[in-house]
Amino acid sequence: MVKRRGLYPGTFDPLTLGHVDIIERAVKLVDELVIGVAINRDKGPLFSLDERVAMVEREMARISKASGVAIKVTPFENLLMKFAEDVGAGIIVRGLRAVSDFEYEFQMVGMNQSLNDEIETVFLMADVRYQSIASRLVKEIARLDGDIASFVPAHVAEALKKKFS
Ligand code: ADP
């Protein structure tokens, strides 16, 4: 049987419990999962690429062990569809939050289908507790010394504290 390989791309600046929840759902659909950490210089990330990759990797051993799905964390800079082809992914996983995500994702899927119609994008919704979490807001709250414990894994909360101290 052909193995289903999924790709979950994102900036993960930083990894939140919303991302973790999506990953825990994605592993139910695929045999192997590649998590693509976008270099995303345009977005001016707070955390370096190495820091973001390390944050994601720290959570993966547990999820991989629990699900039996191999998870690989890989940085990428090129076009998403090209990266998906390079890693041999047949499925791209994206998370959907509110209507605000929809417009952007709708356009992306349309364009990506023109680039490669063999690769399907699937959208997953996080548990209701995590649906409103956004990396951008987590950084804003952390910068203003607010409590972010319920939005990110403990090691990410520590890293944010250090960044803003
Ligand atoms: P990007 O720059 O690609 O938007 P992000 O790291 O912000 O990177 O998000 C990666 C993916 O995870 C996107 O599909 C985004 O919609 C999804 N995502 C982020 N936070 C949540 C959340 N709280 N619930 C569901 N999906 C989420």
C-alpha cells in the first residue's frame, strides 16, 4: 500500500497549542507527516528558524510515539507546492480558525491547484479551546507581560519570557 505522506506548513512563530492540536489531528489521516517550518523573512519572525524548528521538534516525539506516525520537522524557503513535491507529500494540511483564515486559504488553494492538481489541501479545525489562539496575539500578550500559559507549551512560554525580559 502506498504510504500517505502529509505536509503541515507554517511559520510557527512560535508554536502554539492550536498548532499542536492540528498536528495531533493530522496524524490520524496520514502515515507520515512532514512539518515544514517556513523561513518567512518577510514576516520578520521573532524567533530564529533554528529556534522555531527546535520548538516544534520538542513536541513531536510524544505525538509520534502516541500515534505511531513518523514526523519530520524540515525548514523550507521555496514555493510551498514545490516543497510538497520535493518531500513527496500528497496532502497539505492547514488549520482553519475563523472566517478570517478562509479568504486567504481559499485563494491559496485555488492557485496551488493550478500549480499541481494532484496534491490535495485538507483543512482541520482545532478543539474549541484552541481555536482563537494565534501566534501573533500570543507574542503581543507576552510582550505586555500577560499570562500565556494556556496558549502555548510550557517551554515556549519560557522562551517567550526570555525574549521579552
Ligand atoms: P502561516 O504563516 O502559514 O499562517 P502559522 O504558523 O501562523 O503559519 O499557521 C500555520 C497553520 O496553522 C495555518 O494553517 C493556520 O491557519 C493554522 N493555525 C494556527 N493557529 C491555529 C489554531 N489556533 N487553530 C487552528 N489552526 C491554526
